[in-house]
Amino acid sequence: MSIIIMSPRDISFEDAEKEIHEYIAKAGNRTVYISELAEELNIDMDLIVKIHDPRRVIPDMSDLEDF
């Protein structure tokens, strides 16, 4: 048995957020854990936690008018 150590990818917040949401959508109704996201997407766990912080306010863009 060998141990493989991988460094997380250097990825922007926005790109990581997109990849995470796509992965969760493909998972369907099953539970997806942070550790799974980190391993499968090779994204830093701290970044995943920041993206899914329940205190983070996501602006509602539906009220904006086209210029």
C-alpha cells in the first residue's frame, strides 16, 4: 500500500464554487461531504468551507435591470 499526497489545485473562488455546485448537482439526492469534494475536485478544504459558509450573503441578482 502506498500513500499519495496531492496538493490542492490553485483555483479561484468563483471557479471552485462553479465546480462544487456542478458536482453536487450531479450527485443528485445523496449527501456530499466536504472531504469528498476536496478529494474528487482537488480543492482545498478551507476554500470549500468558505464557499459553503451559511453566514455568507449571496446577492439576489434577479432585481437588477439590464442597462
